[in-house]
Amino acid sequence: MICPKCGFIDITIEIPKISRISIMLGKCPKCNSAVYATPTSKIAERSKKETVQKGEKREEILTDIFVKNEKGDFHKKREDFDDIDREVYDIDNNLLYFMEIK
């Protein structure tokens, strides 16, 4: 689980692959904020463009958190049409990971 308030990663709390209802995953051990898994639907979508922009921003933020807390020095958006969203590199520009965030 990744806390959306402070970015703390708690690997002991699993994130469900599909959530049909809002469920509380737990409280963040660092900032004590409640963390929820919340379903989305097309009813909540204002426009496809806005949904894509929000998704890309979310991918960037989550990859920033991963790079900060795990291994890697920087990341960049993958520009081709694969389903892979981002690439994580070390300081010597060696590719470490492909990131696909759902």
C-alpha cells in the first residue's frame, strides 16, 4: 500500500486487484491517515482526455515515490505505444525497470 497523503510504502498491506466497493486498506504507520481502495466507473469520468491526463500524472507521482524509496535515480515516460508507461534508470543511465501502473 502507498499512502496518498505522505507517500509511505507499507509492503505488509496488500492492494486488491479489483475493488467493487470502497474498502479501507488500513492506516498509514507514518502519518496515521486512513488509506482506501476505491472503485471507479465511467460515470465519474468527465472526459477521456482528463482521465488520461490524470492517469499520466498519477503514474509520474507513483514512479517518483518508487524511485525515492527503492532503487533508481530518475525515470522518464516511455514514448512508444507499448503498454509500459515509464522506465527507471540508475545514475549511469542504465535501464533498471519498466513500470506499468494501473
